[in-house]
Amino acid sequence: MNSALAAPGKSIRTLRLLAGLTLEQTAEEADVSSTYLSRVETGKVRATPKWLGHVAGVIADHLGRTA
């Protein structure tokens, strides 16, 4: 796995876990495939900045509600 490719996914996973969200919950709330989200988190695929921003926004909204 290329570390540069995995970096955004690792950040998404870290934030998701801090928010207390499962992969499935995050995918459902963001209206994205849980399989694709998993592949992004593990660095197997490279998501677009727009996609990453959308998913990060969903996680941030959840973090804001739990803070």
C-alpha cells in the first residue's frame, strides 16, 4: 500500500472512529458504498477531493453533535 494513497483514508477512518461511527453508519449517512469507503480507508483506491470532503463533512457533523 502506498502511504501517500492511504493518508486521506487513514484520516477519514480516524475521524470516523473518534465520532463513534461504524463504517456502515458512515456510508449510510453519506449515501456512499460501504465497500468503497472501506477501500478508501485502507488505501486501496483513491477518492476524489469532493468525495473525501463530503464524507468528512458527514463525520464532522456527527462530531459536532457529540461534542
